[in-house]
Amino acid sequence: MRAEPHSPDPADIVSLRSTGIRGPASVAGSIGQVFPHPRVRPGVDDSDAYSTEFGFELRTCRWAEREWPPGADDDTPVIVARQLGTERRRWDTIVLECDPDALRKRARFGRKRLDSDLLHAVRNAPAEWTYYRDALPHPGYPWRYVREAIHRADDRGILETRKDGNRIQVRRKWPYPDWCERIVAVENKPDLDRSAARRLRPQLEFDVAMALADEVWVATQRTGERVEPILLEDLPVEAGVLAFDPDTLSADVAWHPRTLAVEKPGTRILERPNAAGERDGSAARFEYADPEWKRERRLAIAERAYERGWRSFVDTMRPDCRQFRLREVDGQLLPYCDAKDRQPTAAECSGSCSSYEPEPPTWRTKGWPIEGGPGKRFKALLADRRRRRRPGLETEE
Ligand code: SF4
């Protein structure tokens, strides 16, 4: 079922066609004037781009979308996203392993995430008409916020409401499905030298102690050495290690992770003694995250991942700059900057970039079948590909 590395993904080819743009072979020629896309160059050497964490991360996301779980012949559908987590810890890449039927049922609730207020309303809504205060558990905050959430859910068409006198009654449209089975967190470290390993260790220890994700991995550039150098670093044994080659989109498992106890209380290390490597008699300070809090956070992360995916990288870049392009490599659309003649990082490609040039107004009016210029079109292309990874979603809202 999984596509070979380097072969264009059929879903992606279809997505180009469905947006009125022909397949990869004809991209440059067919839309050259209005969509100044660099020529598709199979086998082009993008090694430099992938040595940055941003470039490496985009390739890891693409690989995970096609190949997860590593080394297994398994068709579990996955949702891949990047830069998500909690207030205290943001993961580079996350992979959600999903129940196929439940994932399709999740699509009934639309592309956008359900925030905690919406989830409270939708998950507790009864099958029969009921006064909302009798149906939903007290949320721990004023009921007026619940009423707002009920109206928002009604506006989105994911909950039914009616008035009985002055009382609002609710009824569910569908049960909210238990669609996300496991959450896997991946830290991307293309170049894990000694000092990077020292910085990474406390992050992984935090993840292992908290056990918010089912598994934690580190993805690092494959060196081809008999023993990958990362295995010589002092990292938690619970974290798995992927030796990843972003050029060929292939990976080897250098170390298998342990499954973390997501159902048990998590431990948050607030302060460590002996931080400088010297013995001291003080105790470490901890706090605990109860399983209910963890369940809620995991669902919130899964919902955000469902909405954003990893192609949302374009939302924090400047696709409205005339130097910005999307370039196709192995069926993956990657950002490219004509001014820099390479893939820009997310940090570089911002309003403070000294080479930023707004796209000419004529690009936004002439020859464009939809509102907006190439910048908007780039976003639409990526959004279309994201939608195709969410079975059951028919249209992008
Ligand atoms: S010139 Fe700057 S803002 Fe424009 S695409 Fe390149 S990196 Fe992005």
C-alpha cells in the first residue's frame, strides 16, 4: 500500500489535477506565466536545505506520512503535524496513529479543530432532546460559556439545538469518535553533536516522565557508520532513534523506543538538584499531571494536528512574496526562494526578510481564476493535499 520513496504519490498528482493544474511533468510549462514555478528537477541535490532543522523536519514529516510505522508493513492511517504540544513542551513532529473507521467519522465534524469547549458540548450531547444543563456535566466555569459553545457547534452543523420556552435543548448529530489511538512525538536533530545532545537530554527526560505521548523518538541524519554516533550519547533509553536520510526519504530504526504509560499520572520535574553535576543534598521538586488532564491534552493536541497538519508551514512564511515558490521534490511541495536560490527557513521567510518583495498587484487580478495571487494559490494547493490525507473530508472549508 505504501508508495516507494521517490515515486510521486498518486494522491498528490490527483490533487494537482483537481486544482486545475496538470501533473508534475507539466507543471512548469502549463502555468509558467501566472504561476512562476521553478522547473521540477527530479534528483536535484537539496542536501543543504535538509541540513537545517526546518528542511529536515519537512522531509521527516513527509516520510512519516508515507512510511509510518518504521520497518513495519502496516496500513494504519496516520495524521502528521509539526510544532505542536503543550505550553511547556512543543514537539517538532507528531504522528497520530488512527483508527481507520473512526478517522473517517471524525471528518463529519469538519476540517477545523474542536476546541475544549466544543468538545465538551459535542462529546456529552445526548441522543434525545435534553435541556443542556441536564445533559452536559458542569464544566467548572460559568454556563454562559457553555451556551456560546453550543451556539458555535450549532453554527458549524455538528450539534442540534432547539428552544423549549426559554430553555435550550441539545441533541447530538453523531457520537464523537475515538479516532486517535496513539500519539508519537519526534524530535528532529539533523546534526546531533555533543552540545545538541546535552540540550536534547532534558527535553526527552521531560517527555518520558510526563508520558503524554505514547512514544518519543529522535530523528537524526543517517551517517552510514556501523554504530550511529547518536547511540553513544547519554539519552534516555526510552526514546527511540531513527537514522533518517532526507534525500532518499528512507530511515532505519537505530534504537526502538519503549511505550510510555499515558494512562498513568505523569511527572513534571520542576527543579533538579545537582544541576551543575555536583552532589548536593536537596531534593528534586515534582508535580503530577493526572490522567484526566493528560487525556484532555492529548485530545486537544490531536484536534490541532487534524486541523493543521504539517503543510501549514506556509502559514508562517511569506508566500505573498514574489520570490516565494513551491518546488516539487519526490511529490512533496517544498518552499523555495528565488532571491536566495535555495529553500528558506521559516525564520528567514518572514516580514523582516530584507529581500521581501510583495507580489505585484497585477498577479492578483490578471488571469487568476480565484481571489488572490500566487501566494493564496500556494496555500490552496497545500490545503488540498492536506485534505486528501483526511479521509471523508470532501471540501476545504
Ligand atoms: S525573499 Fe525573503 S520573504 Fe521572500 S521568499 Fe525569499 S526568504 Fe521569503
